[in-house]
Amino acid sequence: MDDWLHRAPAAFHQKRLFRLGLAANYGIDEDGVRAAMDRGVNLFFWTLRAGGLRSPLREALQQRRDRVAVVGVAQVGWFGWGVRRGAEKLLRELGTDHLDVYLLGWLGAGSAWTSATEREMLHLRESGKVRAIGVSIHDRPRAGGLAASSPLDLLMIRYNAAHPGAERDIFPHVRDRKPSVLAYTATAWRRLLKKPKGWDGPAMTAGDCYRFQLSNPNVDLALTGPKSRAEVEANLDALAKGPLTPEEEASMREFGRAVHG
């Protein structure tokens, strides 16, 4: 079970991480963040919408930096100067001397992988201000190409029961070069939590969605964005069930196809 709940991905320099990371985009308060930390969550996704994550994370970074991992997102990802300034601003906000992973967010829509941004990302990695570099991306064929031949250490990708295309377009390339994979949109923006028209069985729970992601051997880590302590507790409880059984996986894939339409 420990192998199921923890992994030491290459992008994080083999730091031992709880496989479900926490994002605070949807309003979780400090009490919820601290509850997640108490249960072993030590990977955090830092954006401008940090909410209740700010104080607990700053404290954790000061007290146990070697056991906490932070993924920061470039706030201006179109130009080299924006990438550099974004990283420096994140470091000041968090009061730390390095980010574990620095991401160009939503590549192709919110940021660009150009010679200038690539050069600045590499410079930041070489300087030690960031330990690894990555992108979040929805363009699966392009992500597969970046996985196969780029200096990126991590890909943050959409992967869930309604959108399993990464299994075809990305994961074969990940196996070749082995950039780490962080999966998000587990619930397909909550669509997987509701029964589609004509579906007679139960809908998936959020916990089912995270188990689906993490049961794929190519997925190192997943992100959860709970609104409350109760939601994060339920998600963590679900992981205790372990990987999906073949029957569970088949059922969830069928449900995902129905949701996708």
C-alpha cells in the first residue's frame, strides 16, 4: 500500500511524495489544508488563487523544506522576461530559495514554448532557483512530442475516465524518456460526478476519479482541488482502497465513455 500512496518522481529529485497533491484554487481554507498536511499530503500547487494554502505552506517550507514540494506556475508565460520575473515573484511570496517544479501554464493558450521561454526556463533550472521545469498542456499530440524530445522534466496533463487519450498520445513517449507525469482534471470538471442521460448505474465519486488516474502506472502524481476539509478527507479516504480492480476499471471506463458522449 505504501508504494501505491507514495512515489519519488524523477522531476522531484526522488523526493518521497504523497501521490495526491493539493491545489487551493476552489476555496479550501487553512483548516482543510492543515488536515491534508496532517494526513501526509506534501505536494502543493501554488497559484495566485492560493486561498487558505498561503500560511500553512509558508510555515511548512520554513520548518521542513526537504519534505515539502511546490509546483509554481509562471504568471506571465509568453516571454523570457515574464518567465524569469514570475519565478522570482513566487520565491518571494513563499519565502523559499527554490521551487521544486516551475510550470508554463496551459501551454499554447496561457503560455508559449519558444526559444526565449525555453532558454529562461533552462537558465532558472541551472541557477538552482527551480529544481525542475514543466508545462501544463491539453494538446495531447504536442505533449507527446515534448515528452519524446524536450528538456522538460514534468508534464501536467488532462487524464480521466472521460478523456483517456493520453494513453495513446502521451504515455508511450513518457516511457521512452521518462519525464514525470502530473495528472489533473480528474473529475472532468465535475462531469464524471453526475450520471449522464440513460445511465442506470451509479456515477463516479471524486475518490474514484483519483484512483482511476493513479492506477495508471504512467501517472506519478495527481492534483485534487477540494472546496472544504470534508472533501479532502473523503478523497484521501478513497485512496486507502488501493488501485482499481480490473472490474472497477472496466466499469469506470464504460461510465467515462457515456459521460464523454
